[in-house]
Amino acid sequence: MVKRDGTQEKHKIKEVFVFEGLEKRKVDQVVPGDICAITGIEGFEIGDCICDLENPEPLETISIDEPTMSMLFTINDSPFFGQDGKFVTSRHIFERLEKELEKNLALRVQPTDSADKWMVFGRGVLHLSVLIETMRREGYELQVGQPQVIIKEIDGVKCEPVEELTIDLPEINSGTAVEAVSQRKGEMLNMEPKGNRMIITFNIPSRGLIGLRNYLITQTAGEAIMTHRFIEYQPYKGEIPGRLNGSLISMEKGTSIPYSLNNLQERGKFFVAPNEEIYEGQVIGENSRAGDLVVNITKTKKLTNMRSAGADDKVKLAPPIKFSLEEALEYIGPDEYVEVTPSNLRLRKILLTENERKRAGKN
């Protein structure tokens, strides 16, 4: 066997199988073009090549795109930890990440100065969200931070990853795509009509891809198809406008009360439904203005024995916004986490109490 770095190792193949339908059949030999399975080789990696012992002629090594984005993974330390998941400790999470490295070549895991936090590097938000979704389905609880693009300094110049982006969408929506990508420092390379659709190619910084897929899918009613691949590192393109509105943060632990939600509706849009358990520091909505706002939605109506006109009007609540995992990762700010459990996705501030956040703001 010839490894990716050119070194050679001797191994003995014990058995060879070919596939018939959903079954495997043991054979003595395979011919060119067969898809087969073998046993007896240990310690192999993707890109290694099995060759003849006396005359090895390895195939060209598969190129693997390097990571362009990082995300902080940490244990779930919210007030609701351990209520849903089976695997909640740092040992469980680290062992699972190490296991993922064996088959996920574009992934990198780097320890931090804290024993229960790791920097995980991947090919983009979708690549990392697939890993997080797989872990939550397996029963893991964890928290993840805002996706960050990997910035490098090359010859003294601050550089960022740039990708080639291809968007296939209805011709009527092509202007929307061009405008959205241009705002994110993208540069159009080609525009080609195909029937009633348009195929547009751009060069765009990896930062600009965060949130773009969901925006285009919404604008095109689900008809946009996006693909992108890493090209190279180029000089930093400048600031890209981010989220303008602040967060609505829960003041205390309790149950969300419809009466309070109704009174605070004009303050912004909520992410929690009535009678849902919440905790102090949880992000429960989006403020209609810039800046964060701490609100109390656990306050019940004061009951009296006096009746007044309109006191018992029916409450009309707007339905809460429910994020998918990928949408939540793209939405959070630098001082927020997504809390991921097998049955819940919650947004929260890293520092849960208002005093801690004020103290950190002063520092």
C-alpha cells in the first residue's frame, strides 16, 4: 500500500467481496471496473492506494479542500443541560469528534486552553452543521459558537478564502442574486441563460456565503441551486454588513406567558411559543431595533375582583420564528451560542446574567 505522502507499507489482503444488490459475495479475483470490499488492511486513510508489491504504480492522490471556516464546540452548561441527551460530558464530545476525524478528511479539531472547548475547522457552515445534526441525533448535547472564517497572513498581507460560487435560479430572480452577492463583496464572472433559468458564476469571499443560501431560497421560493468550491486565499475584501437588529433576552427562568408575550409584541419577533420553558440569558427573540433588550415574559396577569371593559379580550399572538440548525448558526452573534440537544435548539448569550454582560462590556 502506498500512503498519501509516498511511503510504502506491506499488508496482506485476507478476503475480497463484490456487491450484488444489498448483499456482499466473496470472490477470488476482481476485474477492472468492479466495486469491491476487502479485509485485512489496517491504518489506511482516504487517498492511500493498494498496489502490486514488486511493481507499485499508485494512482494520483485525491486532492482535499482545506478548511475555510472554524466554530467553537463546547459542553452544554445551560440551566437545562442533561434533560434531553445521553452524552453530555467533555469526554463524550471529544471522543466523538476524534472518531469523526477518521472518515471526514476536510475536518480538523484543535484543543483550546479550556478542557471542555474545541475549535473545529470545516469546509463551511453546511459541512459543520451536518456533523452537529448527526451528533444530536445520536444523543449528544453541546453548544456551538458563531462560524468564523479562517484568516491568514500571506507575505504580510491579511488574506481570506475566496470561493467560486455558481447559482442556478429562475431568470426572473437573477437580479436579486446579483445584488445579494455584490453586497457580500462578490464579483460576477459569467451569466449564461439556460431555458427559463439563469446560471451565474461569481467569485465571493467565504464570509459572504454565510446566510446567503437561506436568503436566496426564500427569495426564489425554493428554486435556487447553489454550489461553491474553494479557489485560493486573496487579500481581505473589507467589511460585509451583518445583522442589524439586537436580541431580546429573557430576564429570568420560568415559563413564557401569553399575556406577557402579547404586551411585548411590538418590541420585536419572538422565537419561543407560549408556555415554553425558558431560562435567564436565553435569546427569545429579535429586537425591532439595534442593541440587546432584556425582557420578562414570565410575568402573569394580576388578578383582581374588579371587572373593566376590555379586560378579557382574546390575545392574538404572532407565531414564533423557528430556526433550522443551519439558520441558527448563521443568525447568532459573536457573544451568543446555539444550544443543541436531541429535541431542542435554543439560542443563548454566552454570559447568562445581565451583570456579567455589563461587566464584560466595561472590560
